[in-house]
Amino acid sequence: ITPPQATDFDVAIVGAGFAGLYMLHRLREAGFTARVYEAGDGVGGTWYWNRYPGARCDIESVDYSYSFSPELEQDWQWSERYPRQPEILAYLNHVADRFDLRRDIELQTRVTAAHFDEQAGLWRVETDRGQHVTARYCVMATGCLSLPKQPDFPGVERFAGDCYLTAAWPRQDVDLTGKRVGVIGTGSTAIQVIPQVARQAAHLTVFQRTANFSVPARNGPLPAAEQQRIKADYRARRDISRDSLFGVPVPMPAAPRRTRDIPPAELRQTLETLWAQGGAMSLLAAAPDVIADPEANAIVAEFVREKIRATVKDPKVAELLCPSTHPLGTKRLCLDTEYYETYNRDNVTLVDLRATPIERITEHGLRTSDAEYPLDVLIFATGFDAMTGALNGIDIRGRGGLALKQAWAQGPQTYLGLASTGFPNMFLITGPQSPSVFSNMVVSIEQHVEWIADCMAYLRQQGIACIEASAPAQAGWVAHVADVANGTLLPQTDSWYVGANVPGKPRVFTPYLGGVGPYRQQCQQVAAKGYEGFELGRQSVAA
Ligand code: NA7
């Protein structure tokens, strides 16, 4: 038995968003040393980068927040039902200060490589600042939607106007007054940015390839009394979220009724009430079978189309905005504030890229197959290389020099979305094959962080230096994730959930759809059985 070498830190953490910040705090509390490496020059992750106008979370602020500190929970005051990006960023900066996290965070430092040294039983981490550090464990808190797709439209480099990527929006204000602006994309991001741009720009042209389903947010100020009422019973609300399907405070129905069995008048009333209340997750949680039963889906999808037709005055534009290519919820269900209403403005034009595809970007605008649109500004809201993009951007190597990219060439291979065979002592937070993007991220992040920290504490206590997902356990989990997904309508739709938005990516459905509550139970059972499905040991911890 080789005693492992001493390391610079117990744990290297990549990323200082919601996940990395809490991981650092939790590990410190458990008596580990940890160092966080963050590419941005501030903390916040997703909420650091995505500064585009209208950027907002689609989970309610009282739920999209840490629950680990009752004092933090009580002290922090949210101003609106759904938090804006600057408010979330301010919250995360407050957390970094409040828990004195900054002294262990290296900003403007991108991790370029992480190699497992089998002889020494440690991770060797390299950064773009030329640092070489060693750590017993490596935790990837790199985010699920953190690598934006780069615009690769022909001619893009020749555009004489200004180009902006929503996920790399400049820090200084961008003045669009009097400008002719084009937005490419109509996903969650575009649906937030479009109404804001329309208010400023002289003219806005939206280039739509796929119409999406969107539900009104019904955002507004969060009155102090209402917030106080929620905070008075915060534990109960958090507990419901933890045990729920999507990590929001909608309890799992004990005996779910099939949507198609609900009398039409009653269903209509329920949908009208939910529509009036706003919220995408509550619509899905109220009729969870919409993602599995085509008949249920058709009913709810048609309800949303009716709302679009009732909102958008020009029937041709309304029809273009009515999703027809995929069942509701099989692409991310969007949340909006006056998205459909925006198309009633005189200064907004919708272009259907399915009928008239983009040919090229020119010096002065964008040319489709039938017209040229003169533009001063182009905004790309074209999405991310989701789930695996950020991980693949790091040269991660496990046993025998095995590259993660290679191990995942046919799609991600994980056990519980937390670890991967061949990569000992590496953990993923909200990794592929965990509920992550199909849940309230903060609830999922807290669960992973706590599980990982508890696991490391257990290993330390047991004198175990090495943990690795076993190949059979991993194969079982990958098959289970696929089985659950195949019981739904989601794998059939081209979406970033299956990697269809990135050419050459293997088509594999990545999120775990079993629900946040059941997933938590499975993780707890694995831990309770001494980390069943993991191989422990191989080297003992030096005294
Ligand atoms: P999404 O949901 O991937 O949306 C990207 C949009 O951009 C979508 O409408 C795409 O159309 C469109 N797109 C992408 N590439 C092209 C090209 N080449 N031509 C035309 N249109 C294109 O990304 P978001 O940032 O909106 O949201 C990502 C997640 O972040 C969201 O779900 C939240 O969880 C937060 P397509 O549908 O591919 O036809």
C-alpha cells in the first residue's frame, strides 16, 4: 500500500457559481482545505456572464436561493417574484462576503487540465495562469449551460455593426436606442431579451427557427408581508421542494390523475388558474403526465396555442409563433414577460427561418433566402453546448491517461450524475444524468454539494483514500436514466437535452427525469449502504 502524497489542497473546485461557492463553504465547515478556480473576474457563474437585458431566473426568488443558512435565508430580501440577474449576482456576492469565501477563490483563472496521478493518488490541476496544483479530490462545479455556442453563420466576421452574444454580454450598458437590431434565436434567453430590445430599438427583427412554448411569469414586486409569510414557514416550503419532482414547492401528487381523465371543464379551469398565476414549473408539476402522454400533451399544448392566438393580433404572426414542431415541455418550457405581446408592436418583425433560412450575414445585415434585412446590431441568443461542453473544454484525464472526452465519446457515462468510472476522486455537481437542468438548480446543487462533502468526510473517517464509480453501477445508472427518459416524449425532440443543437454531438438524452425527490432518496440509499456502487480504497490515507 502506497501512502498518498501530501497535496496542496484537499479539494480543487472548478467554478465559482452557486455550486462552487457552496461546495467551498461546506468543505471548509467539514475541515477540508479547498481552492476554487474561476475563469470570470467575479463570482456568480451563469449570473456573472448572462447580463443581457431582461436576464432573469424562471424559478421564484424565494426558492432559487440557498437553504443551508437559516440566517442568510431570513436576512436576504428579494425584491421581485422572479429575480433579475443583477439581484442574483448581488446575492451571490453577498454570500461570498458573508461566509468569507473570497480568500480561497482565484478569479480570472481558467482550469485547463486536470490529470489523475495514479501513483501518487492525487489530481494535478493546471490553470491558464501557469499554476500547477495538487489536490486529493477534484470537484467540477462547471455548470450545465456555461459554454455558449459561438456564432458560425457564414459572413459573420464581415458584419460592420455590433455583435453581442447574450451569454457574454458586456458589463457596460449597451444603448440600442435608434438602432435596427436583429435577434437570432427564440429559446428561453431570446424570449427574455426580445421584449426588452423591442422597447429600445428603432426596429427589431426576430429570426425564428423554432417557435417555443412560453408561459407568463406574472412577475411583480414581492411585497414584504408576503415574503415574511413565506419566511415564517421556510423549512416546510424547502422540504416540499426537496421531495418534489422539479425542486419547487409543488408537492408530488399522491395519486396522480391522468390529465386525459380530468373532465374538460375542470381541466380548463385548472389551466386558466395556472395561466393567471404564472409559472412554467407549476404548469408542468400540475400535469406531470404531459411529458409522457401525447394526448395530455396535445390538450395542454393547444391551450397554450389558444392563448398565443388570443394575444397576437396579426393571425399570420400568431400562427408562426404557435409551436408545431415538438410536444410541449420537450424543449425547455419558457417563462416570459410580455413576449407574445411584443409582436403587436409596430417596430417588431418576425422572420420564419424554416420558410426562408439564413443564407449569410453581410456587411450591413442578414440575408435570408428571400430578403436582406439591414441591421446595426446583431444579438445571438443561440444557446449552449449544454451539459458536457464546459467539461470537455478541460483536458480531464483519469486512470491510464483516459480522457473524459474519449470515455464519453458515445455520450456521458456517470453513476448518479456524480462520478464517472475511470476518474477516481472526481465529482460532478449537477452533472449529466442528474436532475440538474430539469429542476430548480439551487435545490439540486445543494443536494449534490452536501452528498459530496458527506462522502469525503466518510472516506476520511474510514481512512479511505480513493473512491471510484464501479463499471456495473455506472452501466446500471446510464440504462436507468435512458429507461426513464424513454418513458417520456422528450428524447424524440431535437433539443439541447439530447445534444441536437451542437453538430457532431452524440444524440443522448442527458438529464435524469426521475424527479428531484426520488433521486435524492437514491443518493441517500447509496450513501447509507457505505457508498454502494462505488469502489473504495486501493490506497490508505497517510496518517
Ligand atoms: P436554447 O434554448 O438552446 O435556444 C437557442 C435558440 O437559438 C433556439 O431558438 C434555436 O433554434 C436558435 N438557434 C440556434 N442555432 C441557430 C441557428 N444556427 N440558426 C437559427 N437559429 C438558431 O438556448 P437559450 O439560451 O435560449 O436557453 C438555454 C437554457 O438556459 C434555458 O433552457 C434555460 O435553462 C437557461 P432551434 O430551436 O435550435 O431551432
